Amino acid sequence: MSQAVLTGGTIWTASMAEDSDLEYVRRTREGDPEAFARLVGRHQNTVYNVAYRFMRDPGRAEDMTQEAFLKAFRLIKGFRGQCAFSTWLYRVTCSVCLTELKRRKRRREVPLSAMGQAQPACSPAPEKADDAERIRRCVAKLPDKYATAVTLYYLQGISYEETAEIMRIPLGTLKTWMHRARKRLKKVVEQELELGEQS
């Protein structure tokens, strides 16, 4: 059942929102710059949140948000509507962020531990901050494909189906990766705890 909200006396459903996205996509392809601006306005908060979970820095997340929309604009003619526009945009955003993280890792600018941390709603207690940092370190030690899947599913709250679409893999493959990721993550967390006790 699609979600629905009341806006200006009109029942607005998720399917209606997607229809309107597709209309803006069509108009963008026809050269209407206002149409793409509408898409940006509608999805910029979500794109920023996804970018932040990878970059873990507000300024870098803003940069990646702009880069994601620029890339989406360049690629929009290739969007065929086989998935929701929002899912396609998630995919573009993840691709941009992963490319940037790998580039910076090669240049040793920042550790890959930037991946996988949600933006805190308020300042956490010291012990919770330590736990969050431990989680970041643990996720960073996973192979990229596992780290991406864990970030999307657990930290971004995206369904298995959409996560599989974003990563362009079969649903069965994603389930296998998640099973392996959880096993690896358990071992990494145990190692982190052992190191913490020794220090």
C-alpha cells in the first residue's frame, strides 16, 4: 500500500510523487531547466543525508550532493524509468561518494572510516560517541561492497530490494553479501573490543 499525506486538501501518495518525478524528468530532457530545479528541490535533503553517511563531514557532504546532481543531470537521458527516480538518484549519489572516498584513500587524504555514520540529531554522550566511532572503524574494515550494503540497509534504512537496485546486483546476491558482512562485522567488533580491553 502506498503511503499518503494530506497536502493543501489533496491526498498525495508516493505513486503520485513518482509520477510527478517522471514528468519533471521528461521536461528536463526537453530542455526545461526549471524542471530539474524542481527535482533538486524535492530530493536534495535525501541526497545530502546519503552523502553525509558516506563522507561524515557536512562540507564534503554538500560537495558530494552538488556533484551527485551534476552527474544526475548529465546522465538523465539514460534514465529509463525501470526503477523509481529516487532509487536511481540514490545509485548516482552512492557512486559519486564511493569514487571520492576511494580517490581520497589512494591519496591518503582521509581514512575510509568516513563511511557508514549517520548524522547525529544532537551531541551524543561520550560513551555513545565512543561506540559510534567503533562502529565506523568496524564498517571501514569491511570490503567496499559489504560496507556499502551495510551502510545503505542498516544506516540509511533502505529496503533490501532498493539496496540491490542501487548496487545493481540481484537480490539473492545482496542477501549473500549481507550474511557474509554480518559474520565479518561480528569478528571485527570482537577484535575491536579485545583491543579496547588491552589498552
